[in-house]
Amino acid sequence: MPPSPVPVPPEPGYIWMAHKTPGSETWELAARSKQLWEELAESIRDQGKDPAEVLGWKKTGSLLVGRTLEESYMLEERVKLLNQAGLQAEYLPASSLHLEEPALEIGKEGGAALVPDDCQLDASQTVAFIEEGNKQFNSQGRYAEFYNDPALSLLRSSCTQTVEGVQTSKNNLYAKRAVVIAAGAWSGPLMQSLIVQPNLLPNIPVKPRKGHLLLLENFKDLQLNHGVMEVGYIDHQVFTSSTRSFTPGAVEDDDNLSSISMTATLDVKRNLLLGSSRQFVGFSREMDESIVKRIWDRAGEFFPALKSLDNKIDKIRIGHRPYMPDGKPVIGPVPSLPNVFLAAGHEGSGLCLALGTAEMVADMILGNPITIDHTPYSVEGRFC
């Protein structure tokens, strides 16, 4: 019997560029975000602290791996694109990959794209660090926490209907410049619930995509030198609940459709994290034992040493990624709600894109020059 699930985000904390595509609409945002994360880690070093201890920061490098000739060819082409975009990347055939990751088995036809500068962090540690830093602004009246005080409605000017703040169950919170809705998979329902006439809002189709992540604590039975992800993660290798058979390239547009792809990484505490699953099952937090088994079996195909360790799973993390059908987050003002900004729909790239998103929203609100083009992420033109 698997352990009880832990309700936290189901992501291993990748700050990766290996699985991003140069020239895509999210490429510049990902690159800017990664730069900001690296600057944060460096600023912690400058303070005489270790970012590994503070953030769970680890420059592991990433391996995007494939097991067929077709996947290997695709990875070679990806390496060329990454190099042309200015990233250090290298294609490793199976023989060379074995020297980097002896425990990883991909067969003779397989290969990998290695991006040595990719990093990872611990989301919980990082949030705690940022939260603690924010508290220094308490005395200036610039920061306060309102946990367990849910938002009920937007406060609007009786004259102009401009949004002036948020009414919660215990407080009226007034905003000098803007209200930002950034509630992950709950952003769409939350925005609808905050106004009297939700039918006047643009339909933002963000919805929850459930994920499971397996955690093996203080794991010493497998040496892993990099973060590893199978190339199928990009396409989300899919099986349907009715057929239970894998169907590469299937379209994920049904609540009965799930996807499994292998991801593996060791964090700074030597916890092994294995993923990854994606399901459209609403906001359910129930553990799906069939999904857990499929994640474990999939990992065992790449790491044969795991096949004899069925009882090693210590925790199962379950959470909801904010999915957008077009694969792009929504960042920017909501046209029908003056002074309201939305930042949601990052799905599995929430951590990677977090700092770039925060910078973009702050620059919009403050009227600063925008670092990168925000047009691909806007509400206007996509949903209204």
C-alpha cells in the first residue's frame, strides 16, 4: 500500500531550459526567469550564505533522454537549436551517456541532450525564504499576511467601477495601484466568484491538471548525477483509462485522459523524486494507486535498479497544475476589470517562470519599460 498523499505542488523544482524550445512564445520568459533565479542564488552567496541550504539550490545540469532512433535524432536537432540560441548544450549517444549516468538505461539506439547549466530548487524552502524577506516590510505597511482569510469580492468605486481592493471574510484590503489574481489552478473560479456579474468577464480557460510525484527519502540505492527527464515529457505520452495502453502523440482533451512520463532528480537532501503524471480530474486530491504504479514502472524502465525496491516510496505529493489549452500562461490586465491583473496558467513551468512573471506584472503596474514582449500572454486578443 503506498503512503498517504501529501497535498503540495507535484513538481520537482526544475529551473530548466532543456525542454523549452528556442523561438517559442515562452522561450524569452523562461530565459529571463532563469537569469533572475541565478541572480537570486548569487545574491545569497554574496551574503555569505549557501543557496543550497537556503533555497535547496542545485546546479545539476539536465538530461533530456530518448530511447529510439527517432527520439535521438530529435534530441540532436534540439541541441543544435539550443546552441544557436546561445545555450551550452551537448548531444550524448548512449555510450557517452552511460559514463554520465551509469544507472540510466536507454538502449543502444538512445541518446540525450545535456544542458549543464540547468538548475533545480526546493519550492517549499524558496517560498519560506521569500516570505521571510518580505516580513522586513511589515513596519513600513508594505507587507501583511492574510492566511485563512479568503477573498469574497472585489471592492469597486461607486462612481467609476474601478477596482479599489478586495473584501475578505475578515478585512477590507485597499490597493493603491492594482489587485493581482495569481491563484494557480483556482484563478479562473476565483475571478468568477469575486464579481457580481461574472458573465461579463472574459472566459479564461485555466483548469486543474492533477499530478502525482513520488518521494524516496535519503535515497542511497541509486546514484543520480543530473536531473533526468524523458523526451516524452514534452509531448506528454498519453494513455486512456479505457484502453490502458500508451499512445504517443494523443491529444489530451478528455477528463478520462492521463499522461505519464519519467522524470527523476535527487535534491540536496538526497531525496529521490520521481514523476510525472498529468490528469484532468477536477480538483480531486485523492491518490490514484494505478497512477502511482505507472510512475514507478515507468521509472523502472529507465532505472532498472528501482525494480526491486517497490516498498521504498516514503511520500506521494499531489497537486494541481494550472493548465491552459494553448500552452501559454495568462499575464496582464483584465480589460473588463480596471486595476486587476492576472497571472496564471503556467502549468508545469510555474517555478521556472515565476520570477520573470513577477517582474513582468510589477513593470506593467508601475509603468516601467517591459523587459520582454508580454503580448503572447495577454488576455485581450486571446479571450476577449
